[in-house]
Amino acid sequence: MSFGTLNWALTLTTLAVIQAGLMLVVLLCASLSSLRLLKFSCLLILLGNALALYFMDTYGVVLDRDMMGNVFNTNAREAMETLHPRLLLYMAVFLVLPGILIVELNIQKISLLKHALGIAATLFFATTWLYANASNWLWIDKHAKQLGALMLPWSYVVNTVRHFDQQAAKNRQQILLPPAQFHPPAPMNNKRIVVLVIGEAARAKNFSHYGYGRNTNAYTQSGLLAVMQNTRSCATYTTQSLACMLSHQGASVSTQHNYETLPSYLHRHGVSVIWRSNNWGEPSMKTTLYEKLEDIQKNCPPQECANHGFDEILLHGLVQKISASDNTRFLIVLHQTGSHGPAYHTKYPPEFERFKPVCRSVQLSDCSNESIVNAYDNTIVYTDYILSRLITLLQELKNSSSVMMYVSDHGESLGEYGLYLHGTPNSIAPDVQRDIPFLVWMSKNFQQERGLGNNTVQRGTAHSHDHIFHSVMGALGVRSAIYKADLDVFHP
Ligand SMILES: [Zn+2]
């Protein structure tokens, strides 16, 4: 977005409306209890703002969650070292002067009705303004983290709460899941492998497997895969979706109980768990090996990894890792960057640009809808290619029976109802943000062992992220008191 344009001015105004609206509602609520409390709140905010401005100006710090963590972990000596006589100037200008004004101000008590009307009018005006300027959301959403850390007093208030919430979550004792048995035991010298590919922002609507008019699934021809019908994501954003698909509680996962996640559970029971990530937002877990994109890149010579930054690198050296291990059970999770917007055109190598022209701006409202969809569809083609390569790799593995499950974390809006990207609250999220692809491939050995075919596996009429935990257990032959057969797509 360029400075000085109308769009820029509107975005700034939208931010000001959010800021002022929130402040007005908070102060109106504070004044409900007493006018003293109102004045006290104002003074407290002035003090916080003056300190925050001093640190932001002097040290260029951004008051995000990590920074608030630093603030609370600083000792007195360190804190003293950061103070400069200039702080007195900030206190005079931003605390003392406006503070005197507030203390001296003669505020009249107003009726409850006027309070309610004031709050309602503020909310109405702010909501109307936000909806009228929905095209700015994308930019605001993309920079929400940075903006949130700059807006006073919300930056330090919200991020202080977030910091302590994070600490509390870390300190909450993990609850172990009940002991598990393997059934049936794996045949001698036979490796049982489950690969879970977690897609990013891929929506079912744009897969030919789900009836899309374009051929976006040319690499995984029909018949190769079981196509699970009507799969709903539990959320519209990555962290929550991952939390539910890796929890035995599924969509009802709560932050109150820190239960062991699927990778930790299986790892504790001797399964070799390898997690490779070209994304983020994963819950805390124990694995046998955890590799970020950079870790894989380090061990990949340039001639072998031409398509370095793309998802394909998640497959590099995978077969060798499985072959080199003495273990007989593997869970491999590949967490893609997939179709993460808004820069869809950066998510696939140039040779996968099947649909043209493509949008090359992160300001999606600057692009034609056709070019946005083209770029997005190319990301699906590329994901389809990766799945087909993965299947080929698994087919080549000797003495093994394997399963590949591909599921997206959530869907994506591509301009329908004026919405882009994802993250709309579940209650009002359009179907495209929640209808996700869920595809399953089984090796010949696995199909014979279990007496299963694609038709039996895809017979269910409705699926969700709740199926992931129990289907992984099912595929690996893990049984325990928390296992639910009705959520296991491999249960005969
Ligand atoms: Zn996501």
C-alpha cells in the first residue's frame, strides 16, 4: 500500500476508529461504577502510555508478547540501566500535563440509559465503518501483529495478558493419556508407516476430486485415493485447527487441560515420530525428530534441492531416514505452507504456473478475481504433485505397509462476500473457509492386511478434524481407552 493514497487514508482512519471505539467503550464501562474509577483508569493509562512511548522512541522496541515477557523478567538493575533523564520529559508531557487536566475536569454523572445509548452508538458506528471499509481488513489482518504491538494502550495491556497466559499454559502440568497397546503386532521386518500431510488454507471446492471444474488434481488421478466426503475443519485458523486434530478430544479440545498431543503420545509408546515443518502454529509436543525448513535445507545439496524454499523439500531424504531406522512404526507429519495467502504466487515453483495470468500483489483487492483464483489453483496443483511424489516414494519402500493422509487445516476465502484469506469466526465463517480436502492413500500391503479398499474407507458421509487422531491410531494399530473406533476411517 503506498502512502498518500485514498486507500491509505481510509486504512489509517479505520485503525483510528477501532482505537477510539474500543477506548470509548472501556471508559464508558469504567464510568458505570464510579467517576473516581474513571479518572483513576485514565491516569493509569496515561502513565502506561508515557512509559511505553519512552521505551518505543528511545529503544525502538515493539511491545509484543515477547517484549512484555522481557519487561516482567527484567531485574531492577537492568531496569535502572534503561532509564535516562529524558524519561522526565516524557512524564511531563504525556502524564503530568494531561493528568492535571483530567483531575481538574468536572465530570457529571449521566443516567444508565445514556450510558447504554453511548455504548450502543459507539459499537454501531464502529461496526458500520468496519464493514463499509472491509477492503482494508486484508492489510490490517496481514499486519495485525505489528499494529497490535504499536497501538497504545492495547499493545502492553493485551500482550501482558498474553504473556501470563502463555506462562500459565507452560506451567500447567501435562496430563498423560492412558497406556496403549499395539494391535495387531507388526509382522517381523515389516515397517508400518503413517504419513500425515497437513495442508495450509486448501479448500475442498478447488480440488477436482471434489468436483471442481478445473483439473487441479492431474497427478493423483481418480481411483488412486480414497476421497473423504464432507470434511469440516474445526476452526478457520492454523493454531486452533492443529490443536484439535492432534488432540483425542478433537474440536472440544480445551486449553484448561493440557493433554498429551498425538505426536507426544505415540512417541512415548515407542513410535518413531518425525515432524517436518514449512509452517508454524504447532502445539508443544515431543518427537523423535523435529525439522524446520532451514534444518532440511542445511542437509540438502543445492543440485538436489533446486526447489529449495517450496514444500517439496519436506520430502527430501525421508525414505533414507525411514530405511536407516530400526523402528517398525512411524508417524511422519509434513506441515506444508501449502496455499497460504495472500502471496499465492510465491508458494509454487514457476513450472507449476498452470493457470494464468496470476495475481502478483499481496493487496488482493488490486487484482482481478480470475488472477487470484489462478494463483490459488496453482498452489493446489503443486500440492497435488507433492502428494503424488510422496506416494511414489512410499511405494518404493521395501518391506513396508503404509498410509498417507492429507488434510487441510482450514479453507480459504477468495473474494466471496468480499472476504479474503481465513480466520473468520466459526459462527459466521463461510463454507469455503471450513470445507476442507481429506484424502487417503493406502499401500497394497496395507489394504491386504486390513482387507480394506478405497471404497470401504471413503464410505463415511461426514468427516472432521476429529477423525485425524483416531485414524492415525487405527492405521498404526494403537489401541487404548481413549481410542474411538467410530472416528477411525480404517476401522472395518
Ligand atoms: Zn492455516
